Amino acid sequence: MVQARNNLIHEDSYEKQWKRLKEIVDYVLTELQISCLNAQDSAQNKLQDWLKGVDHNLQEVKVLRAWV
């Protein structure tokens, strides 16, 4: 009877541990996804800013060329 009781306790404990592990893994994957999306948005904004700077510099070069 003691062995049967210990087996039941361990099975319940393992089930709780697996559920907790699943929660932790889900949380980590969700945070990684959010982090990746934020990094992608940041990189896209930096690229757009850089392209605007290149366009502005090209316009300045055209103006300077016209003056020459």
C-alpha cells in the first residue's frame, strides 16, 4: 500500500512538473517571438531612416552639381 501511494504521488508530481515545464517553455518562446518582432521593427525603422538620409544626400549632391 505504501508503494502504491508513493507511485500515485510521484505520478501526480511528474504531471505537475510537466505542466510547469510546458508553461515555462511557452513563456520563453512567446518572449523570444516578441523580442524578434521588436528587433525586426527596429531594424526596419533604421533602414528607412538610412534610406531617407541617402535620398537627402543625393538631393544635396544634385543641388551642388547644379551650382557647379
